Amino acid sequence: MSEPSDNYGGTAHGLTAYAEITDVHTADMLDRTMVEVAQWIKSSAGCFLGHVKMAITTGTRTTTFNLTDLKTGVEHHGPLDVGVRADIRFMAAVVDVDHDELAAKMKDALVHNGFKIKNKNIIELG
């Protein structure tokens, strides 16, 4: 078996985003963001080996989104409240991709799916 041309080992990146007011489309936007990142990982590394996760906190409830298999898709653990502010913790822990490229892709995916960057690590729903 030949070695991969880019042997990066494992890396992880996390960032914080928020939605001032969630609506019926917020969960879909977050799902699309996670899938976009996972598809990029798969195309960059040759396979998707790792986790893409989100924890969305609305008041006293935290809902988690988990993606470990592109065929299965994003799994939701708990309902996402609508009409409230949501603090979003977004992370990926994967192998065989460059850390800086992963960080940039995570931000790009959020922006592509309706969020806007406020500063280096805080992104808000546009």
C-alpha cells in the first residue's frame, strides 16, 4: 500500500457562532454547513474519518448535532428551539487534512450557509 501524498495526521478545530434568533431554517442551515465540511474533508483526504459536531445552546437546553458518516447524515440529539438566541459551538476532529485549511473551510461553510463573520472566532447568523 502506498503512502498518501499529504500525510497530515490528525487535527481538530473549533469555533463559536451564534444565531440572534433561530427560525425553522436554522437547523437545516447548520446541517448543510456540517455536510459541506465533511464533503470537503472526504475530497481532500480521500475519505471522511473523524467527527464534525455542533452543540447549540438556547437558554437552558443544549441540542447536539453529530456527523460521523456521510451516508447516515447529521444526527440530531434533542429539538432545536425556535425564536430564541442560540450559541453554537462547532468543531471537527479529523485525519489527513491541513489544520489551517480545515479552519478556513469551517468558516467558509458557515458563511456559505447564511452566517456572517463578526471577528476571528465569532460568526453570526446573517
